Amino acid sequence: MSEAVVADFVARAVTPETDGEEPVSGRVLLSRRRLVIATGAARTTIPLGSVFDVAIGTVPGDLRAFFSDSVTVAYERGDARATALIEGDPEDLDRFVTLLFATLLAEVTVTVRHPAAIGGRVVDGTDRPATVSVATGSITFDGRDRSTTVDLSAVVDYDRTTRTVDGVRRPAIVFRHVPERRTVTSVVTVPEPRPMTILGRYLRREYTAVLEDLDDVRLPPEALEILVSIHAAGGSAPLSAIVTGDASRTTMLLDELREDGLVVDGEAGPTLTRLGTMAVTSRLERVNT
């Protein structure tokens, strides 16, 4: 590889050029232009411009016995589509994933409206052009006069939509995050679907894992009603606003929600945690669909 290498580590991989379905040991090299996977006699070169998706931890069923910490790179290969599965040391893989997303998004210009809403209240936000920079655990939208950094661990909701910017209909991402107790909605409009998919994957890097943890949370209808009431009030509400029946029963349910990490005591009263907000949004989404 003639250009500068930004990542170089030993891993195991399955690519269209490797023999058989079992992973093969080799080297993974990443530059600003391409990803190269060299495994013995086989060499797979993936131009970064052909990559349309990056999935972390997603492995086809027939390969799950071989992979634990992994990343799947999906790319266009001539007139077809192909995937390369890479498994490595967790620290190496985590560093590689961050560098891969950073490189894929380095030349993407987006339009950001932040904030679009605060605590459920729509504000008069302005669309601003920005570039995208990625770091471990965060993503920054760098505008000419202002930058916005989003902590991935604060993202609680995510959706895709379309918006009209400068008279052109474009794909967009609407996501909500809780930087300091209050829920903030931001909208990022991207030039085309490919960078939207990659940007969306990175924004959901931690969100998806936490969403899976919610499957273990069992909420009785009364407890969910309390969470929905707090959510409707903007994420925090006085006790008087959420008591709908027996006050002692409500107090007991709030204690259980605190133990489950769904609610904490805030200045204005019971306040949703990130997990609590996700519990509400995920269940409301199921009802709506």
C-alpha cells in the first residue's frame, strides 16, 4: 500500500477471496483511500468509496461459531455486493472501527439543525452546514461558527426521514440525546443515502447495545404510565403531575423504577435516565407500529 496507513493490525477474516467459510488469519490495513485484508495467498482490496455499510457485532448465522468481537464491512464489488467479516482483539477492533468510521465520514458535508427541540418543545433552530469528525464515544459536527459534539452514550432515540434543504429533498437523521438531563432533538441532513447509513450506524453504536438490554426490563402497565407521564413533561416532572391514583402505589412504583435505573431524583422531581427515556420511546414505537 503506497499511501499512508492509519490502521494496521492482525486479525481473522472471511472475504470473497479467502478459501472456505472459516476465518483466516492475516493483516488488516486501512488508509484514507482503501481497506486491505491480506490473508496468506489471498488479498482483498476494498476502495472506501465502495463501502455502503459497517455493522458491528453482526455475523451471519453460519459464521457465529467462529466470530465473537467482529465488524462486517459491506461494499460494492463490480455489479454485485460483498461483505468482509473481521475479528480481532477487542481493543484493536474498537480502535479500527473508530478510525474506519472517521475515514469514511471525513469528506462528508451535512446540514445540522441543533437544537431542533428541547424537552419536546420545538425551537426556532437554524440549518448550518458542517463537516463530521469522529472520536471514541462521540461525534462532532464542525460548523464555520459553531461546533456540536454528541456523546454517543447520551443518544436515546433515532429515526430516519427526509427533509427539503435549498429546494432539494434529501435523506435526514433525527436523533434525541440527553446531554444534561433535558432531552434535545437534533436533525442532520445528508447529501445521499450512503453517508446517512454510515453516519446512522455510528450514532447508534452504543444506542443499539443499550436497546438490547431493555429486553430484560419488565414494566407493568402502571410503571410504564409513570414513565410516559414524565416523558410527556419533557423528561422531568413533579410528583404531583404523575400521581394518577393511589399516591402510595405511585411512590412504590417510583422506587422500583429507581432501582432499575430508569428514574433518578432531579431538581424538578422524578427524572428519566437515558435507559428510562429509551424504555418509553421503544415501547411507544412498538405501539405505533
